[in-house]
Amino acid sequence: MTDFETILLDRKGRVGIITLHRPKALNALNSQLMGEVVAAVDELDKDAEIGAILITGSDRAFAAGADIKEMQPKSYMDVYLDDFFSAWDKVAAARTPTIAAVAGYALGGGCELAMLCDILIAADTAKFGQPEIKLGVIPGIGGSQRLTRAVGKAKAMELCLTGRNMDAEEAERAGLVSRIVPAADLLDEALQTATTIADMSLPVAMMAKEAVNRSFETTLTEGIRFERRVFHSTFATEDQKEGMTAFVEKRPPVFKHR
């Protein structure tokens, strides 16, 4: 297991847990943290013994945003030539299902990191927002795109143009989060969800994730065709045989992730 300075990496059963750990900076996303999160996700994504990845922060902040002190002196050529923030795309590209467990502030880059994940579970203390406009910039990790797909143009436009925050209840009503849980139960609930997913067939979970994500990239007709072909392909897996046999025999399946 790789050693990190700005995150904590743990494994519980078939779940990999990444905890953002810059407590003095409210887990602000600097380049080091970005690199370490991406490296940890890559490590877990390649591990056949991991079936779900959980990303979380602290009680006070999932991540309060990008590190403004690091960005302030940068020029256009600095960020353009470095393709600044592009490394975050690797989190969204992970094939293993990902869950964000959010308590406290998830603002700017923190909100965007949460939206990079497949499932977003929020504590009742969570606050979401894209306040970049107050700094004279716009979202740069997909906020204007993923937020719009999650909550619709009207609310996304308001949040991006005013920089206001929304609480967990509004985020749930808008469709940004899967569900809200009491802050004290957040990690247990998120871990339970992650464990449930990790106990499923890993290749089939990957296929399900890919099929849902395809709905944002294509027409309905093409999406349904893609889903059906992937559905057909599940019949080539050992886990499809085990799952259906276990159902007929009235016993829990024992998936081999093959």
C-alpha cells in the first residue's frame, strides 16, 4: 500500500476507503492532494479484491474547495500548458463503483469531487455549492456540466452565477444526492452501501455503471441498444450462472467476480 501525506487509505473487506486529510485547510484540494487521490483511486481500481471505493472527508468539511493560495499566482499559460485539474478526470474514469460520503462543506472543487463519484450520500450537515464566480473564475473540474446534469439548468445556473450554497435537503430534492443520513451515521451508512455493492459481481457492477453513465453521452435509442448488448454479455460470465442458479436453489449467491 502506497504511503500518502494528504489522504488516508484503508481497506475494509472489499471496500477501499480514501479519507481526505488536510484538516488545517478544511481539506482544500491542492495539487498534492489531487495527485494522491488519483493515485489511490488508480491503486484500488486495479485491485481485484476491491469492489467499491469510498471517498470521504471530515465532519467539518468533505472539501471546502480548491486551494486558492496555490492557484492565486498562476497565469493563463501556467494552467493551460499544465492542463490544470485534468488529473481529476481519472477519478470519474475509474471502473470500480465509487461513493462519496459528504459531511460539512463540499464547495467548489469539493462539490465537483463529490460529483465525480457514482453515488453521493450526504450527512444532514452537508453544504454544497459552486462559489467560484466570487473569485473571478468558473468551475474547472466539471461543475458547470455535472451539476447541470444532476439538478437541471435552472438551479445549476443560479448556483454558478450567484455562488450560493444549498443544504443537504435542497440537494436531495434537486437530485444531487442519493439520500441524507444523520451525520453521526454517515460513515456507517456509506460503508454499508459500499459493502453491498462490493459483494455483487465486480464485472457486472462495472457493466451496470458503464450502462448508466452511457445515458448521459448518447441518445435514448443508442443507450438502450448499448444496455441490451451489455445485458447479453453478462450471460458470458460465471457470475450470471451462479446468480441465477442460486436464485433457483433459494440460496445466497457466491460470486467469483468472473
